[in-house]
Amino acid sequence: MLLNAQSVQTINPFLYRKVPFDPVKVFDPVMVVGVAPYMLAVNPSVPAKNLLELVALAKASPGKFNYASAGNGTVNHLLGVCTEKRTQLSPDLPTLAETIPRLYANAWYGLFVPVGTPKEIVTKLNTEIIKLMDNPEMRERLVGLGVESAPGTPEQLATLMRDDLVRWSKIVKDSGAQLD
């Protein structure tokens, strides 16, 4: 089994010219394990109270502001955004999408098995891991890591991957980002 981040499965194939595997052809999905929202945070001394004010301030002062990301090829490196809906981890924080529609992204972590794994094994893994994810102690541990539990079906993960491959292909192409 492989627990992998969304960026490896759906962004790296477009950032690198030579990826050693095709994530769709090599792995069968089992389930999304969790989703980690990205959050835009600024120092309280910055006189911006929302995203539009921050963008305007940065445009008015070129070279004055810096940002940090999780690294090349990660979602916030390509598109510093947050979730589409408010997160249960910080429900009072507005999303960037509330200011600019369709401006969202989050990191998801999926569980995969080698392609061709018998369906009954995939189903059994999915069922047993959902039971584990329903345990309040497990949910609490994930929240402590900044991850919302989001178990689902193999089909839901396959759809999410297909959609993200299309989305991130365009974003990477439009950005011109390349890592090799």
C-alpha cells in the first residue's frame, strides 16, 4: 500500500518532464484518507484585512513582501489558496474563495495499492480503514496534524484524481513551472 500526497499524484506528472510512473496506470485508488487545508496567514502588522487588500498592498509595494511555501511543486507554491468551503479545523476563518470565486485548493492524502489488486481486497481495505477513521481518537489525532478525516470510496478517489489531473495540468502549463 502507498499513502501519497495529492501533489505527487496530480501535480508532479506535469512539473517534471520524466516522471518514473503514471499514477493512474500504476496505482489503484483505495480511498482519500484526509484533507489538509492551506491557510493564508499574514503578520498582524501588515495593514491588509482581506485577500484583495493584501494583493493591492503587494502590487503597490513591489519587492517589499515575501512568502513561504511547502516547496516547489506543492499546491501553495503554484497557487497560494485555501479550501472551497470553510474547514472544520477553523470554521470562523473565511475562505479565499469567498473573496475570489473558484480560488481554492487543498492537499489530500490518498491510499493506493498496485494496479490490478483484486477488487475484493481493495473493498476490504476500504471498509476496514473507514472503521479505523471513524474512531474518535483517530479523528482527533488527524485534527492535531491539521488534517480533516475524509474517507470515501475508491471511485471517489479515482474521480478526484481525474479532476485534479485536468485542473493541475492547466495550472502548471499556464504558470510555466518546470522542475527539471
